[in-house]
Amino acid sequence: MSGGVHGDVVRIGIIGLGQVSADHVAGYRALAGEAEITAVCDTDPAALLPVAADLGVAGHLDHRELLAREDVDAVVVLLPHLLHGPVVRDALAAGKHVTVEKPLAATAAEGEELAALATELGLVLSVSENSRFVESYMQVAELIARGGPGPVRLVRGLIHGSAVPEYRDDTALWKRQEHGFAAILDAATHFFYVLAWMFGPVAAVQAVTRHWAAGHLPGVEVEDGAIVTGTLECGAFFSIEVGLALELPWGERFEVYGDRASILCDQLRDPPVIIHQGAHDPGVPLAGVPAEPRTWRASSMARGAADFVRALRDGRAPSVDTGHAVHAVRVAEAAYRSVRAGGAVQTV
Ligand SMILES: NC(=O)c1ccc[n+]([C@@H]2O[C@H](COP(=O)([O-])OP(=O)(O)OC[C@H]3O[C@@H](n4cnc5c(N)ncnc54)[C@H](O)[C@@H]3O)[C@@H](O)[C@H]2O)c1
């Protein structure tokens, strides 16, 4: 077993070198003196070899070979959803600390089992939930924690962009249900995490989905449109809207309506956050939040990488709460139950 941190440098192995990996690799690479990528893995040589050569590190086609390495303290799992559980389990069993892309696991029960295993083995299990590190959300979370908007009545989230090129790629797994570039499990779970983080648990949901791309493209099984509405235990309403076949850049809107103020965030706008206090207030920007319309996602992933590494180095818990990540999957499960029940309310 390794799992400790070697001196003051955390030795990182990355498993899965697909679409999302470049931003993670850049994030860990930027942590010179704190972290070092020592090995990478992908079952596809075409994905593996260029990254291994670029980094000048060992490349493995089988994750178990990477996990057997003594010079890996922690692994970053960037795999299709169904593989999160099995590979995280293998990594923990090999004594490695782990961070895994969202969703933590394909089911909430599996996520809970992994969290319990990590605790039992004395290892860190975190989730690379980049929403936790979007600059505007971090500042809004502080405002909310200080009670800025007053009691919250309504929270809205919108995730928009176009996955149509990915859905057109016949070699990709994204279109298949179990690997899922799906509006609820892949996208809305970001905001389910944000709800748990900022406002507490979700009480009940109703959901409907659309298969806009599926109507035009062969083989697409996943839903690319979803609206998930419901109530939070704190009493507020929420509405999460996702469109993965909408023709504009990838972005997110996030709105919090309290009885004293309303906070409106939009990653594609400059300034990204405006606060209104009352019906006649034209709004003021939230100071200190940079506009990052093209780089907000990569920046948040880099901050997430830094948080994971510093948590290991400092012996503290990572900022992403694994319990919130499990709750996010549980909300997704309730949303899919609602879809199957024709939009009927489901408790979480
Ligand atoms: N946070 C975000 O905004 C964001 C964005 C995109 C993807 N993601 C998440 O990242 C994860 C990966 O998504 P992606 O879009 O990069 O997927 P992808 O399909 O592009 O990449 C997956 C990679 O894993 C490799 N792979 C498959 N099975 C393997 C195995 N057994 N061992 C090693 N490698 C294997 C594939 O060859 C592929 O290169 C998913 O959990 C997804 O939800 C998050």
C-alpha cells in the first residue's frame, strides 16, 4: 500500500485520457513543487501514447498496472460513468487516494459504499466536481453563508451548449445510456451538487426529459434535454434546466432569489455576477469575480486539482464534500424515477 504523500510532492496517476483529461492534466502540471504526474493510463493507445510522451511518463493500457506502481500516491479517475465504481474500488484496494470525475458513481448506493471503503482504509476519496471551484459560485456561496440574499425562495440553474458533434461520433460512448452524456446524470448533477453545497438537501423532485438529438441522429440513447424542478428541505423551490443540443457556447446560468436580494450569475457575461436588491435596483456587479467566458470550466478544474493536492499535503479533507456528491446522484436517481412515472413527484 502507498497512499501517503511522498515528501512534499504528491505523485499522481491519471486513469482515462479522453475529452475531459486535458484540463485535468494542465491543472496538475501547473502544481510544480506540490504535485507530479508520474503515470497515465488509457485502454486506447491513440489516447495514451501522445499524453505519456508529452509528459515523459510511463503509460499503461491496464489501470491495474498503474495502481501497482509504488511511485503513485493518488489517482485521478476520468472514465465513463459505469467504470467509476469498479476502478475507484481497485484504486482504494491498492492503497491509493482517489479523486473521480462526477458523478461519484453510477448509483448513490455504490457511492456510499466507496466512501465507506475509503474511510475504512484511511484513504481520501474526493470527487472532481468542478462546480465547487467556479469562482463566481465560490463567492456566491460565501454571500449565502453570510445570509446576504435573506431566506431563499427560488434557485434556478441552466446548463447549455451543444453535444451534437459528440453525438455524431459513432466511435464514442457518449450516446449510450450507460456511459451517458445525459442531461440529468451527466449535466444536472453539477447543479444538484451546488444545491446541496449551498442550500442543503433536496426534498423532492419532478422531471421531464427530451431526446432532441435522438430524433435526428442514429444510436443516441441518452436524453439531451431535461427540466428537474422541486423543493429543498430549507423550503425553497428549485428548477434545473439542461439543454445539450442548444446552439450556443457551453455555459451555465445560476440564479438565487431571496427575500432581500437576487443574485444572477452567467458564465458567458461580463460581469458574470449581478446583484439586485428590490424592484427598482438596476443591479451592481459582484466585485472581484473575473469574466472567463471561454476558460471558466478549465480554471475551475485547475482549482479543483490544487485543492485535492493541498488537502493531501496538509492532511485536511478536500473541499468537495463526498456526502454532497452522493446526494447529487440520489437526486438524479429520483429525477429518473419521476421521468419514468410521467413527471410525478418523487421524494429524494
Ligand atoms: N466536469 C465536467 O465539466 C466534465 C466534462 C466532461 C466529462 N466529465 C466527466 O469526465 C469523465 C470522462 O468523460 P470524457 O468526456 O473524458 O469521456 P471520454 O469518453 O472522452 O474518455 C474516456 C476515456 O477513458 C478511456 N477508457 C475507457 N475504459 C477504460 C479503462 N477500463 N481503463 C482506462 N481507460 C479507459 C477511453 O479510451 C477514453 O479515452 C466522465 O465521468 C464525465 O462525466 C466532466
